[in-house]
Amino acid sequence: MRSRLLLQLVPVLLLSLALADAAALAAELNPRVRMQTSHGDIVLELYPEKAPVTVANFLRYVENGAYDGTRFHRVVRGFVIQGGGFDGDFGRVVTRPPIRNEADNGLRNLVGTISMARTPDPNSATSQFFINLKDNAPLDHRGRMPSEWGYAVFGRVLEGMEAVRKIGNLPTGPGGPFRREVPREAALIVKATLLQ
């Protein structure tokens, strides 16, 4: 009886192991980007299966060096840190045309996830992104109306949440063209690199 039960469990165990191996392999194949910042390194894991357009767009900016020397220009304590749009002197990053919003991909704006920033037009994201400092359910996709569309999550912080939190805790005020929410101490992305 016992040996018969073991024989019945063997296929289930083998299938479970195969699925676990497939999931691990898929995670290993996800692109990773290292952002060397003035407050420590941040390693991002991106999700091209869930957000192919967004990941391809982000990686083009990384590979072209567009994020090198830029700043996190917006910090809202306990909410998000935002960057990718301005250099250290508040000059604008040269952007490509806006991309389609993929916020309906099932991913949620949870603490440590990276999403695309945009204007009120859901399909207006270009180079700017933000990292969530907390679970931000109001930023998730809720419907097809522009006000319900949400912000497209396309990856997460794999390493370096301590650097994200350091930036998120910087005192803010006016700076460049902004009246508020600019870190008083510059939070720079020194270099962004695709890891092989």
C-alpha cells in the first residue's frame, strides 16, 4: 500500500519540480538593470512578459545612456521617488514618442515596484519612472476610463531598497522648475547599466 502511494506521488513531485525549475529559469531570464546612485546601488528586475512595450522602452533609454547623470527630481515621503526626466542641472532628458500604457497587465503598485510616470493622458509615458515607497493601490489599473487607467508596473527592486529609502527620506523643497518635492540634497543616477 505504501509503495503504491509513493508511485502515485512520484509524477506529482516531478511535475512540481519541473514547474519550480521553469519559474526559476523565467526569473533568471528577466532583464536586470543596475542604477548606481549617489545614495547607493539599486538593482531592478524587469518583467517583459507582463509589460513588453514598457520594458523595451525603458531598456532603450538605459542602453542609450539617457539616465546617466539624471536626478530623482520628485520625492514624496511615504509615497514615491520619481526620476528619469531631468539631468543634474534640471535640463530635460531628450525623449522618444510616448508609449502605450500597460497598467492593465495584472501587476500592482506595491512597495518596491517600478512604474512609468505620465501626465493625465494614460498613454503619455516617455522616460520618467517612479519607485513605490509603499503599497499604492490608488495607482493600480481599475478600469478603462482615463482616470481609472492607472500606472504601468514593469519591474521591481531586486536589491537596494535601502538606497531607495534613503532617497525617499531626503528633505525636500523647491528646486529647478518645481515649487516643491525636490530633494534638497541631489539624488543622482550616476549610471544605469543593463546587467548580462
